[in-house]
Amino acid sequence: MGRRPLIAGNWKMYKNCQEAVEAAGEISMLVADVLSDIDVMIAPTFTALAPVAEKIEDSPFFIGAQDIFWEKEGAYTGQISADMLISAGCKYVIIGHSERRQFFHETDDTVNKKIKAALDADLVPVLCIGETEQERENEKTFSVLDNQIKKGLEGFSPEDLKNLVIAYEPVWAIGTGKTATTDQAQEVHNYIRDLIGKILGTDLADDMRILYGGSVKPDNISELMAMTDIDGALIGGASLDPESFSKIAHFT
Ligand code: 13P
């Protein structure tokens, strides 16, 4: 059986509606031949979700959002609910990205609420975790990940989390050109899978997709994907160019 790879693009705050639609159209043609073997997802900015979904309507690749708010509706100016994401064509939602933790005061507690909102609506959460450079230097990597996972996933059953995706993104490797070595990445992915096994059971851990993120490029994806516990990638910079994103999706 094995875990189905997922190659996901996080477009962050790049590309307006027209640019996003154009790039998504190119990507849908470029990756068409791999979609029988892997899942491909792109996460444009909120305003581009619906036009992108409309553009790629006939292509079996997925759209994700970059964030979600946990309430169903209400007087929460500027926030976006799960139902709004679904009606815009989303299947996935990225939760707890380090940029949201760093710049927008996201905490493990808000991450937990957002995961609940996503699961209640049948969206697939992509939970982002990762240590900073200082935490790694101080040998805190595993304790940081422990906390992010235990608090982020508190209160959920293995059944609740059967579709959850985890993205390990060492903060020091995001947008810096520094990639974790394949051994460093594999070590952490293996640690994460073990931890999930201990707290939620090995069946869930064996099936869970754990993505690597942080300066993934066409020239390093193959060696990352060759690692036992790396099931895909969450790509920032290199996902903005359809050609380079497509090369990554053709990692085999
Ligand atoms: P880069 O690929 O630009 O390092 O970004 C990674 C990331 O943050 C994806 O969510």
C-alpha cells in the first residue's frame, strides 16, 4: 500500500488573481501525467482561491488555503471560515505555518482550534511544525516538536486525524537556501512518526503523510523523497514558477 506522496505549493503572499490563475493553468497541464501516482496541491492566497479552483475544475489536483479561522461565522472582521474555504473550492488547509506563528502570534492553542474547525468541515489540515535555528543549536529540536505536536493535536482521536498531514519545516531552512541534510530530515521525520505512534497508535502513524519543507528545489527533491519517512514536500519559493514546481512533482 504505502503512503501516497503529496507535493504541495505554498504561494504565501505572492501572485494576484490573474497571476495565480495563469500559473495554476500551466501547472495543471504540466503535472497531469503524475496525478495518477501522487497528490498535488497548491495554496494560493485567499482572494485567488475561487478563480484558481474554477480554472482547474477539470484537473484532479487540489487547492489549499494558507490559514483558517476556527469559528463557523460571526462578527470577526477579516477572518475566513472553513465553510468559506470549502465553497471556494479548497480541500486542504495549511495550519500553524511558522510565518503565522512568528508574525501573527499563532500559538499551539490556536493551531488546535483551527485543526478542529478544519476536521469538522472535512478539510484536510496540513499541520506545520519546526524548530528555529537557535532551538536546534540548543538541542531543543525534539522538545519543541513534541510540544507543537502534543498541544496541536490535543483532544483528537486517531479516527479524527486519519487524513491529517504533518509538514516538518525547520524554520532555519525556510527561504534561506539552507536545506536540512537528508539525514537530518529523515531523523526528524522518523522521530515525528514514532511520537505519533506513541500518542495516537502505530496504525495512524504508519499511514500519516509527513512532508518536508524548507528550500526544496528540483535538484534536492529526489534525495529527500528517497528517505523512508519523507512522504512529500511543502514548497514555497520554488512552487511559484510552474516549471520548477512541475519538476519537483516529477521527482521520481
Ligand atoms: P521555501 O521553499 O521558500 O523555503 O518555503 C518553505 C515553506 O515555508 C513552505 O511552506
